[in-house]
Amino acid sequence: MKRFLIAIFISLLLTLGVNYFLTMLEVSEESLRLKINEANYCNSKEDCVRIGPIPCISCDVYVNKQEVKEIDRLHRRYKANCEMLCSKPSAEGEVDCTSNKCTIPQSV
């Protein structure tokens, strides 16, 4: 019984260690751009939120609000290789849903 409990404990530690290591891997710009593009969907403007700026990607990044946690997790693992100056959001926090994509409102 004691060996069984030790084996379970070691398995648990290995699983946690592998998961921690995988979450620490750096995300490439291309991979982050792809995930942001996949997360940019909507049925109405209420589905959308602005999460930018993200250096080297855009000063204004919009995604579906259900995807924010995943994009934020990837963003934290992304190391930007450029300098990007963003003075203020293009739409002052406004967002729209156009052709099922989160966008800057047309009136801006």
C-alpha cells in the first residue's frame, strides 16, 4: 500500500511538473497572431472586447470575450522583438461586430 501511495504521489508531481513546463514555453509572434485571429469572432458587439495593445501585433486587439483568458495566457508567454508606440486606442474603448468579426466602429 505504501509503494502504491508513493507511486501516485510521484505521478502527480511529474504531471504537475510537465504542465508547468509546457505553460512556460515561449509563444511565437506568428502563433499569437493566429490565435488572436481565431479568437476574433462575434454575433453582436457585446461579444467583443479590446485587449490590446500587444507589441508587434497591433495597438488595437479585439477578441471574443470568451477567449480573453486564453489570449491573455498566450500573451504572457510572448516575448516581443520590436518596439511599438501606441498613444491611445483608436476607438477609445468602443468595439463593433462586423461580418462576425470584432472591429473598430465605422464612425471612428
